[in-house]
Amino acid sequence: MFTRPILLTLALSSVLAQAQDPAIRLVQDMHFGGLQVADRGGMITLTHEGVRIALSPGLSPILRPTSQEARFQLSGPPRARFFLRLDPPKPLLAGPRGGQIHVESFFPSFPSLEGTFDAQGQAELRLGAKLDIQAGTPEGPYALEQVILEMRVQGSPEPRVARQAFGIRAYLRPVLKLSNGSPLDFGSLLPGSTEGTFSIAPDGSHRSTPAGGPRLVRGNPRPAAFLLSGPPGSGYNLQLPTRMLLTGPGAPLEVREFVCDLPVQGALPTGTVPFRVGASLVVPPGQASGLYRGLFKVSVCYQ
């Protein structure tokens, strides 16, 4: 008659004992995502909240691939104190042609890599790090798949230990370069009897609208010339301004409707691609004569 209760009690004790054993479950590896790196290298931090912060002017994050902090689910005795250790403490990520990236330090969500389990014996660890990328590091993927997270929980007679391997990855891209060869020039215009626009297309053609708008009297209107260079096949994203102002003797003149003869999103067919940018100048009647100048910005980033 007493066999069943005894067996049930022993089974329950066994389950409780197993639940107290420390364990680490890997939720996701660490990935710094895509990084655009100049020849002089630089440093970047990935926080334990997954935010990338460039610490050097020669380095900037790009959208693809995306970044993420390492994340782990820890379990052990409820309310017990645990201590964490990373091996190696300063890993080296291996990449193409013998390239290496140094992990300078880690940034855990637990200060000093110590914490306490909650009442259910659970805790979550998020882990970021700082990379030091040396000058001349080759472009391409970098990784180290066997970084060990070790967790020690104080117990009797000896501390109990759990270990879990995780990976750290990054992808380096060289800087896309954009240079300006010649400015956007609207030539010499005579204001019309009504407000109008004088437009220059990327192919160099130009026109004035409406009929009573500004008129070209001399000069050679031409679009701005640019040169985009980078690794062939790289996806890029061009950003043109929406408007800007020219300043001179009279009221500022608005320039708008910027357009170029290169798709604003695409892939570089070769290492260097020329393109031109046109726009439309708004000229009111009675505008003061003189020289009007201004600066506009064209930027490029990896797609």
C-alpha cells in the first residue's frame, strides 16, 4: 500500500534536483553587422542593447548585414548568486587573407559579470563588445565561433559550472568614395515677367517654364559631375537633397527637384561610375542682378 507514495516522492525529488543544476541556453550569437572601414581602420562598440556606436571617424555602420548583441538564458537555483567568465577574454576574429579583428572588451548587461537568479531560478544575459580594426584589414567576413561563456554557481561541497559556446561575427566593407568633378551651373539668366523655373537635366539639356519665366542670356548651363567608386558589385544608396538656397545680392533663390542619371539605388557595375546631377532654379520677377552661389550635398552609403 505504501509503494506508490514512496516512488512518487523519489521521482519528485529527482526532478527538483535537476532543476537546480545551472544551465546556459544560447538565444542568439553576436553580430556586428556590416561595417564600412577606411584605410586607417578604427574602433566600434556594440552595446548589450544592440546599438552600434562608432568611436573613430574612419569607421561607420552600414545596414546589411544587420547587427545583434549576444543573448543567453541562464538558469540555476532560485535567488542564488552566479559568476560569469568569457574565454578568451579578448578574442580574435579571423577573416580573409589572414586578416584579424581584435575584440578589446565585452559589455555585459550584468555589471562585473555577476548576477542573481530570480525566484524561478532564471536570468537573461545580453552581451556586447568593442572591436579594434587595424589599418589595412582586408574586407570580407570575420568570425570566431567558439567563444566560451562559463557560469559558476556557489554550492556545497564545490561550485557548479555550466558552459556554452557562442559566435562573434562582423563583415567589413571598404569606404564607398564620392568625388565632385564640376559644379552645377545655371548660366546667366534674365528674370521674366512672372515667377518661373530654369531646369537643367543630367544630360545637359535645359528649359525654362512658363513662357514668361527666366531666360538664358549667356553662359553654358551644365549639370554637376560626380564620380562614385567602390568594390564592383557593391550595393549602394545615393541621397540627393530635396532643396537648397543660393545666396547673392538679392533674396535667396531656391533650387529644387534634384535628379541624377544614375539609379539612386543599385549595384556598382564596375569599380568607378560617373554620373551627373541636375536641378531646377526658381527665379521670381524683379530679382536683383548679381552672382548667386550655394552648396548642396550628395551622399552615398551601402545598400
